[in-house]
Amino acid sequence: MKLHLKLIVFLLLIYTPLFSQTTFQKLYNSDTYDGGYSSIDLPDGYLIMGKTSGVATPSDILLVKIYFQGDTVWSKKYGGSANEEAFSITTTYDGGFVMAGYSTTFTGPSLSDPMNIYLLKVNATGDLIWSQSINVGAYDAAYSVKETFDHGFIITGGTT
């Protein structure tokens, strides 16, 4: 009896992926080098966060809101004259989002401080509310962000 049960479970595990279905596949944005780092499920779709850059242009943070079928609701870029990337995004108590990563635009005036932690807060439609550059060492980057119970933020990352 146990052998039959194991065989049935095994067949179900093999059989199920053979008939799985891709809901949609789409390419968002049009720059040469685009990549997605994180996504959030929303009540009306998804939010995809990544980066975008061209052959001779620095990278910017890319945020794309899509419906469940994959159609774009809105797409926004955030960044300055140099490179910005965000690796983590989370929802906030007010319906907005906060992102964490790094910036090589918004740094100190000296060459010994070429990269800072970069936090951005946007509202539900992707409009920038505020951004903050944080200098800890020479090369700083945030890899994860969460909202705290008092509506502040806790981040993890690295520095040299």
C-alpha cells in the first residue's frame, strides 16, 4: 500500500509541471540593459523593481506597475547623473513604497566616498516623496529594507 501511495505522489509531482501554464511574458522598458530585482503582489496587479541603462548611459532605478494580465499601468525611473540601483522594495503603511540600494550620484564631495546607501519613498502612483543618501564608508549599498512598527525603516547592506 505504501508503495502505491509513493508512486501516486511521484506521478503527481511529474505530471503537474507538464501542464502548467505561463500567464504572460512581457518585456518592460526599452533600454539596452534592463533587469528586475524584486516584485510585490498588489490587490490589482504587481509592482516590479529593477534597473535600466543604455549603452552609454548610467543605470537608473526602474519601477513598473502592471495589471495581473501584464499590461503596464505606469513606469517610472529614478536616479541622477551617475548610477543608481535598488535591490529591495516594500510597502509602507500609507500605501506607498520604499526602495533601498545605492547611488553614485548622491555622494560626498570627495573621491573617497564614491557610493552611498540610497533610500527612496514613493507614493502609490510612483511619484517620488523623498530620497535619502546615507554615507557609512567608501562603498555603501543597502540590500534589504523593511518598515518598522513606528513607520521608520530598517535596512541591511554592506560597506567598506
